[in-house]
Amino acid sequence: MTGSPVQPHAPGGESEEAHPAVTSPAGSIPVELLVTASAATAQAGIQADPVSERDRHFMRLAQAAAEEARAAGEVPVGAVLVRGDEVIASGFNHPIGAHDPSAHAEMAALRAGAHALGNYRLPGCELYVTLEPCLMCAGAIMHARIARVVFGARDPKTGACGSVVDAFANDQLNHHTSVSGGVLADECGEALRAFFADRRRASREARRARAQAGQAQGGAGVAGPDEPAG
């Protein structure tokens, strides 16, 4: 996999429109998506709870990042790191292309955000991710001092926000990150289900093609030791 699956968004007083879209080998998140949550709400004339609409807005950006992973042949999980109404960085799942077991979407966004802010601590930041973080990512989130995690679909196999374990509920830890789950859960979950359904379908078709090739080769016959070929 060439290039980088993440690109930090410059923090500070500049508007998000002044920064390029998140780039990757598979394409980019459209620049028009990188507007503040308040602007998106105003443009749509939405009168809903601003916190809820804000969460949906940033989760849609995480979904766009997940599409980058899907286009690259990776499990479609995306994440965005936010401070206030500003997107600091984005990342998508890419362990296969990077040959890196730690290259989850959350880890990619945290790394890019830390570089953008010049600090391995990210206090006051929120992390939006389309799938419930695993235990590895939960540990990194707490080490980074993330204030809040918002995730989409639950992960019944490795989820560390309550589905398998609840790493964030341990009172003995010295940092406590608040967690909100289920934001656009159906959409986030459907993207994952569709990806794995397509992969299973492709695997079945490949097995069928190999079987047909084997049958065709066997039907052609192989010349015996005393039998001329052709």
C-alpha cells in the first residue's frame, strides 16, 4: 500500500475548509464534508438536539474514512479525532496494507492527531469511530487522555466498551474517558456486514472457479504410458 492512510488537519484558528481532504491510496474524504457540526446543522435547518446532531455529523465523517478502508480491501472501520468543532485528524483501518497489527482506525487517527498537535497527550479531544474500540485501542485512547469516545456499531467479539469487556469502567485507572455508543449504529454495522458478505461471495466464486478448472482438466484426460498423447 503506497502513501499514507491518514493526514492530520491543521489545528488552530483556520477553518476546516482551508485544509485538504484526508488523502489515501484509495481516494479522499470530500472537502465539503469537513465543515463544522454547527455549520452542517444550520445548512440543513435541523432543530434537533445539537449534541446528538453533532455526534451524527462527526460519525458520518468517520463513515467516509471507513469507505477508504473498504476501497483499499481492508475491513471498513474509520475514525476522526475532534477538538471542539474542529477535525484534527482522520484514519482508517489498514493492518493488511501496512503489515501492522496495530494499524486500526483509532490508532491511525491518534497518531496523526498527536503529530498535528505536537503532543502525545490529547486532552479535550473526542474520538469518533464506526466500530466499538478493541482493548488495544482502548488502552491507547486512555494513554492519550481522550476526553470522550463515540462509536457506531458494537463489536460482540472484541469490543472493549462493554460488549466483551469494559475497559473504560475500571475505577482503578488514572484516566477516565466517557463513552457514547450506538451513533448511526445500523449504518455502521451494515457497511461491515456488506463487506464480509462480498468477501464470502468472492471466496465462494473463487472456489467454484478452481473446481471447474479441475473438472475441465480431468475431463481432457491424461495420456497413459503406452498411449500417444494428442
